[in-house]
Amino acid sequence: MTTIALVPDDQAVQALADVRGLRAVRYQTLDELPDEAEKAQVLVPGIGVPAGSDVAAHLPSLRLVQLLTAGVEAWVGKVPEHVLLSAGRGAHGATTAEWAMTALLTIYREFRELEDARRAGSWAPRVTETLWDKRVLVVGAGDLGRQMRRKLTAFDAHPTLVGTRARDGVHAVADLPDLLPEHDAVVVVVPMTSATRGMVDAAFLARMRDGAILVNAARGPVVDTDALLAELQSGRLRAALDVTDPEPLPAGHPLWTAPGLLLTPHVGGSASGHRERAYRVMAEQIALFVESGTTANLVRGEY
């Protein structure tokens, strides 16, 4: 029996061409599904496409929704219980970790200040901080967290990973109060769930050491924006944000002018080849589903 997968473009069709027992069919939008929709068992939404309230209404045979990103919060609870939801974990971890490394190096080596001096025509040598020998707490121990650990180690920093539960080389979330004061920077790379919403609150930030850097490469609502603004405006902490709450950041929002902040518009995973990497993970996960009825990136637990 051939499994039918509905995919958003020709590139996805091509990426699935070698999966045995599968036929990929392109759709135009989730509101304009082809005739094969009635028999389709797999749906691949486009990047950034949210779930509609009736996503499965015209897909009676649907058994798997395979996403192209690690973030799944827009789809959790939007598919029937008998339908599996699978993340695109592993597609964008390396490039998002690269963004976080760039953010830390930009702040420590003062590239923004040096560029300002260049624009002003000023030759202004200075001694800066360094990432070397810094202790960096990585909150999130999935693919992205592991990518961060590897990159930080290569720069002679000392990473500490924190996950939901303790295991070899990973501390538990319950250890955060004791770990926060011991680190020079905190990189947040957790998924957006009910447990992580507001995780970085005033109490969390208060336990960070003076002058520490908070890096949010997760989702905006993981950080309490007002609490972070208070710390930035006092000058006690610094931060780098690729995501915000609200997002997009509206005109006039105080984050635009907050001191000690490096801000980018959710571009951590937006690097050349991002679609190819997403479709490679997609093909791997769908091939597993066709073979075994499940995937390695299955979304489980409370969201």
C-alpha cells in the first residue's frame, strides 16, 4: 500500500522521491487541497504556516503531521488525538547555535562599538572582554543545546547543560537556582511549552550574576519582557534576543531603545540552505513513519 504525503512545494516532492512506498503530492494552500487529500496519511505544512481549527476536516485518512521546524507550539492541540505530530528537530540547530555564538562574541568583543567608531572615522583601540574561559549555562539540552555545547567548547568556554531531567552531562531544571549565579552567560534554547512560558522571570534574572548576558534563541514568551527590561535599564544585565514578546516587536516598544541589548528579528535559523536541511529531516522522519508507523521526532508530553 502506498502512503500519500501532501507537501507544500516541488522541492519537498523531490526530497521525498527516494522514500519507498510513498507518493508525495503538492498542494497549493491548506484551504486548497488536491483530490488526493481524502487518502493522504501525511501532511507537511509549510514553514511558518499555522494550523487551522479544521486542519483534519478534509483529511480523513491523516495519521501524521510532519513539521519543518523544531518549534511546534502552533500545532500542538490542533490535530486529532489519533494523529501523530512530529517536529523538524535537527534541521536548524546548528545555524541557530551559530547565531547565539555570534551574539556572545559580538557583545564580548564589542564589535558594535568598534563599528560605530569606524563609521565616525575614529581609530579607537580598546581592550575587550572575551568568550575564552567564560562559564555559559545552556538551558535546553536537545539538538540545539548540544550544538551550543560543542561550539562553546571549541571556543574554550565552559558550557553547562540543563534539561528537564538530570542525566549524564546534563543538570535538571530544578538545579537552576544554584547554577545561575555561577555563570557568566545564560543561553536559553528550550521549546515553547506551558512549562517554559515565563521561565525566565524576575526571580530567574535576579539570580544571574552582575554583568551577565542573557541570550534568548528560544521563543519570546519564555522570557518575561518587563522583568528583562527592568534589568537592562538598571544596567545590571546585558542581553541578546532573536525572539521577543510581543513579536514582531511593535514601533515604540521599549526594547528598541533598551541599553545593553543586541536585538535581531528572529533570524537564528534563517541561513542559506535552511530549506534543504528542513527537507532532509522531513524525509528522514517520513521514511521512518512509512516503515514503522512512528517518527524519532515525535512530540510528546504537556504543551
